[in-house]
Amino acid sequence: MIDTQDMKTKCGFVALIGAPNAGKSTLVNKIVGTKVSIVTHKVQTTRSLIRGIALKGDDQVIFVDTPGIFAPKRRLDRAMVNTAWGGAKDADLVAVLVDARKGVTEQVERILEGVNDIKMPKVLILNKIDLVKRDSLLALAAKVNEIAGFDQTFMVSALNGDHTDDILDYFSDQMPKGPWLYPEDMISDLPMRQLAAEITREKVFLRLHEELPYASTVETEKWEQKPDGSVRIEQVIYVERDSQKMIVLGKNGRSIKAISMAAREELSELVEAKVHLFLFVKVRERWVDDPERYREMGLEFPI
Ligand SMILES: Nc1nc2c(ncn2[C@@H]2O[C@H](COP(=O)(O)OP(=O)(O)O)[C@@H](O)[C@H]2O)c(=O)[nH]1
Ligand SMILES: [Mg+2]
């Protein structure tokens, strides 16, 4: 056994939970300082647990970005919500993010009731303070704390970074003593192939509307380093129906070209090299009921 009591370093997990769109992924990206989790204005963008790793002095704080918690309907929804609560139960500290502009919605209320059953330390983060008046924040903080008791309340804007440093200070202080779990230069535990698939999935979310983002998933099939330093990446966008494939492709391939260009640009930044991106669209009728697709996404397959 290693005696951690005399250790100078601390290391632990902070799970971020909240309703879809509260700003969880934005906050992780802001604190980590790099985009490790994709963000869109649409709900249910994040599907699995994404870990973003931040350093503060001698301490390592591993943020676990979770899918939003909502009333699940489909199997994929259930997998995401289970994953979010599971992430909370494995953490050293749970942070509940609430969109300050939306306040205590029915969805938030249900989450807060669930949070009451969690035994570890809990903090409340009221996010998007750039969108609300200051005086309404105190009332909201009081109201939320009546439903679930929190050890601390923070008020931040994940978007512009207001007070996000305070969060990191507090969390690093609260982490248990112990050795770092990840190397110093690591910012996410997501494998490159999966991160690359997430980037393309973000572009699909941004480009397409209605049910399409939710009917699609992206997987990286091939990743090849070329002798000239460039990278060839092949990815498949899975959809459920032929009609959806037509929409993803778009008239004269316009949509898929736009998705591809946007993804390629960001992938080049990520790998710091020229990227040749090849996107294929495949119809897989019941991918949402296929355990293999869930494994690829890092989700447990709910029976
Ligand atoms: N104005 C404002 N918008 C924010 C803030 N944080 C996140 N957002 C926006 O809220 C939306 C959802 O953010 P996201 O991080 O994907 O939420 P998640 O579903 O909780 O992960 C995106 O359009 C973000 O740009 C904030 O502090 N202020
Ligand atoms: Mg998210």
C-alpha cells in the first residue's frame, strides 16, 4: 500500500451533472483550456463520459462531463442518463450545473431530488450568469439549496470564463491526496479516433436539424499516418433510414461537403497536420439497438 497522507499531490474526479444544455461541456472545455468535449446549442450533444483533465499547482482534477439528465424515452436516451448518474456515483465530488436563465424547471427539480441521494460532497454551479441580472441569482441559489443541500454555490459564465478559475481552485483543494492518474500533458482520456469522431458528430449536429442529429452516430474506421506527415482519416456516419442518408448527403452532396470541410479543418488543428478526411454515410436501420454501436460510443448497453 502506498501511504498517500504525506503526498504533496492531490488527484480526484469531479462529475458534472445537469439538464441538457446547462453548459457542462462548455465548462469542462473552459477549465481544461482546450476543446475536449463537443458543444452545440442542441440538447443531448454529449453521449458518453468525457474526461477533461486540469492541473492546478500540485493537483490534478479530472472533470467528468456527462450526458444531460432528462426523462429518457429511447434506449439511447436511457444509456445516456444511466451513464450520467453512474458518472456521479464514481466521483469524489459532484457538481450540479443549473442554467441560471432557465432556473428551476421540472427537469432541474427531478435532478435535484436525485442529487439528494448522493452521499459525496456536492456543489451547485449556476451557469450563464452573463444572461441574467445579478439580483435574481441570489434568489435562485436560495431556491435550489432548499431542494438539495450543497456545500458551496458558484455563479459562473462558462462561455466567457467569469469565475471559472474559482471553481478549479476550490475543486483542486477538495481532491483527496494521491498521485496523479494521468501524465502532465494529457488533457483528455478520449482516444484520438473517438475524439475525431466526436468532432465530426458536432458538425453533423450543427448542420442538420430535427431528428437527424439524434438518428446519427459517427465512427472512425481508419486512421493512417502518411510518410509526408499528413493523416488519412476515414469515418462512417451511420443513420437509420435511406431518407436520412439523402439529407446527410444533401443536394449535390452539399451537406456532406460542408460537414466534411468543417470537420477537416478542426481535425487538422487537433492533430497539427494536414488531414485527408473521407466520410461515408451508411444506413444501419437499427443502430440504436446495436450493442456494438454503444461500445464504440463508450456507453453501456441498457437491456
Ligand atoms: N450565454 C451563455 N451561453 C452558454 C454558457 N455556457 C454554455 N452556453 C451555451 O449553451 C449551449 C449548450 O452548451 P453545452 O456545453 O453543450 O451544454 P451541455 O449540454 O450541458 O453540455 C451552447 O450553445 C453553449 O454555447 C454561458 O455561460 N453563457
Ligand atoms: Mg454536453
